[in-house]
Amino acid sequence: MKKLNWKIIKSNISEAREELQKIESLIESEGFPDTGEFQIMVEHAYHHMNFAWNARNIPSKRYANLTDDDFNSFGKFPEDIEEWCVSDSGEKAE
């Protein structure tokens, strides 16, 4: 099993949390973002959550020197995490 790079994970989780808190603060203050702004904010949060997972095993040195391909790959929804969905019967689909 590969070693997890907690520094990378923490950094990206923190970035995602900050973006979600920004959305929450805007809602609480009734400074609602428009649809485009909201989309960008959610995409930013997802990007960092995806990065936290997809880059979890890479060395910090590589993370500091990501290629465009790395950036694009690590920012995608993880292929090794099953998305949750419910079946028509209300039970988790297998």
C-alpha cells in the first residue's frame, strides 16, 4: 500500500473547505452568487476534493512541479471511487 501524502491532502481539503465556507457565508448574508458564480465556486471545491484523493500518494516534490497532464488528471472525479446512487426501490444500487 502506498504512503499517503498528508501535506497534499490537508492543503487541498483546506482549500475545498474554504470555498464551501465562502458559499455558506454568502448564503447567510443573502449575498447570493448568481448561477455562474455558484458553478465556479462548486467546481473549485470539487477540484480540490478530487486533487486530495487523486494526488494523495505523490511525493511533494512532484506536486510542486505538476505537468499540465498531472493537473488535468488529478482534478478529475476519481475513477476508483464508486459514486453513490439509489435504485428505484430506494436501496443502494449495487
